[in-house]
Amino acid sequence: MMLLLDFLKDILSEPAFLMGLIACFGLIALKSPAHKVMTGTLGPILGYLMLAAGAGVIVTNLEPLSKMIETGFHITGVVPNNEAVTSVAQKVLGVETMSILVAGLAFNLLIARFTRFKYIFLTGHHSFFMACLLSAVLGALDFKGLTLILVGGFILGAWSAISPAIGQHYTIKATDGDEIAMGHFGSLGYYLSAWIGSLVGKDSPSTEDIQVSEKWNFLRNSTISTALIMVFFYLIAAIAAGPKFVETLSAGQNPFIFAILSGLKFAVGVAIVYAGVRMILADLIPAFEGVSSRLIPNAVPAVDCAVFFPYAPTAVIIGFAFSFLGGLIGMLILGMMGGVLIIPGMVPHFFCGATAGIFGNATGGRRGAMVGAFVNGLLLAFLPAMLLPVLGNLGFSNTTFGDVDFGVLGILLGRLGSMAHSTGVYILVAILAIILIVPSLKGNKDQTINHQV
């Protein structure tokens, strides 16, 4: 049994395989020739692996930047990190997490098949992180065995279908009508950014329409502009941290050469992500026609936030910068309030901040990208700080989840549990079930996304 659960966990927590399997089923449903099934299955798998490789380059080069900032500016506190808290939790909650993950995917597919929420959540590693959060919080509320698995799995599957639907009208704007949805558990932050953009960005031009003179035209190349900006960030951080500390990160390499190379490698990682995204979309969207026509009518793939980066490359950098600024100010406010310092994590502020910038830009141009991403940065400071006590009671006091949806659901479950114990959780389950089965609820009548495009 454990071997089977391990195998299923490895498959379901790997988005590349999920995308490949869905594409394969879709192409078979379309009765495509064998060679097209093979290439159409491998395309999304290879594309996501390329995206993951690019993200790995980004993360690897963000780690020394984070350390240089902490040392150079004398900051100590907690750095939110989904991978870290998950690795801690897995030591005691491995079976529960895997079981909720499997149940969550099953519920997601059933919900997509039989309700108006037609979104299939394909970002498997985020499903895995959410399964870990649910197993930890529900376990602390004395849920056990099959009850824990079914309740956790239903919440995971329901949120996997509902969260893309909440802001799909914003996603359509951000992607110019492409048939994809947001499949990332920072989604509430992105939708909030888009809503803020609609308020503050009237008549503000798009970040992608920034005019530059002929001699600066090379900045229109997103890879070159990203490289120059990040090299600047790295050099400032290296100067602040001092040569001796930077040499501990660079294995003796000249600190300034190390900073420049790190910034350039970061830009290469972003370029690889863009190439992977193009490969994913080229095969996944056509294959989903088969899923939609034969298996789950009107099915829509909900994909990782990085898939949205090519739609507004300039907004990616603006979003990252203003989200990080929001995180810094949020950290200072927490310090003045006497709370735990939440050090801005470069990884969540890059991926979530960039996506918030894209969504803010879609509704409010440059002002929307800047203000929306800034508010997202504040959320990435305050929500982990509010979630920390919930996880601290479970033995995870030195780390916390970083992205917005984890904070919202974790805090909500923790508060409901502290007020009403298991009854509070069942109330949340009932609310999610009502949202799924009542077709007249505002905002989702039309969002089976055979949408108006």
C-alpha cells in the first residue's frame, strides 16, 4: 500500500506527468494517430521540464541574493518557504499528505465533470503543498483516518476548481483570451492585484507599451533588460554584504564577478521558462479539445503562474520589484508592531510578485502593475506572520507557507477550529459544497469558460 501511495504521490505531485497524461487522454479521445499522441504527450512534459529547469536556475541564483540582503542589511527573522515547511511536515504527516493529494485530484476531476466549475488543476507541486497544509491543520483539530483524508481531499479538490473560477475574467484579460486558467495557490493575490489595477489604473498605458528611444531599444529584449536589472540588484547586495561574506557563497570567486554572473544566470533562467511555456501551450491547448469534447465537457487547464510570464515580460520585472518593496515595508511594520519579522523571500516575491504585476497590468496598466504587486507584497508579509502561530502549535515554528492562498485557507481553518473545533471545519466544507452545486451564485454562471471570447 505504501509503495502504491509513494508511486501515486510522485506522479500526482509532478506537473509534467499530469500535463502529459491529460494531453494523452485528450488526444486519444480525439482519435489522433499514434505518432501525434506520442508527440502531443511528450510536448507538454518536455515543456514543463524546461519551465522547471528555468525556475530551478532562478531559485538557485535567488538564494545567494537573499543571503546577501539578510547579511548586508542585518535582517533576522523567518523566511516563508513552501518547500521547507513541507519537508518538515512530511516527517510526521507523510501518509496523510499523500492520501489527501490523491483524494484531492479525484474530487477535482469529479467536480469538473459534474459541476459548472470545469477547471482541472495541473500544478501538482502546489496541490502537494496544499495537501500538506490541510493534513497538518486538520490533524491538529483531531481529524484522523478516512475522515481526515475525505475532508482534506474535498477541500483541496474544491479549492482547485473554485480558485481558478474566482478571477477567470481577469485571467482572460491577462492572456488575451487564451483558453487557460490560473492554477496556482497565490491566486487570491493575483486577483486582488487585478481588482486594484481596475481602480487605480484608468488611462494608464500598459507596461508593454513603455516607449524607449532608439539608442535604448535593446531594452525591449526582455532577456537583456532582465539581465541588466538583476545584475544591478546583485551588485548592490554584494556591496552591502561585503566581499568576505560573498566569498563564502562564491567558493572564493571574486565577489563582483559572482554577483554579475548570478544576475546573468537569473536572466537565462527566465528565458528558459519562456521557451518552456511556449512548448507547453503549443500541445496542451489542442489536446484539451479532446478532454473537453469527450471526457469533461468545456474542461479548462489551470496552469502554473510562470506560464503567464510571456504575456507581459516587462510587468514581470515591475511586479517583482514592487512586491519585494511591499514585503520590505510589511517587514518593517511587523517589526514596529513587535511581531515576528517575515523576511521577504526572493522566490515567492519573484514568482507571485511577477504574476501580480501581470494581472495588475491587465486591468490597470503600469499603475495597476505597481500598486497591485505592492499590495501583493504586503500580503506576503502579513499572511505568513498570521499563519505562523497556527503552524507553530504543530511544531513548525521556524518556517511557514509563503503564498497567499495557503495563508488564507490555513488561517481560516485554524480560526474555525479554535472557535468551533470540527464543527467549524464542516461548516467550511458545507459552504464549498453549496458554492459548487448552486448554479445561480454570482460570477460563475458563465465561467465554464466556453467563455465569451
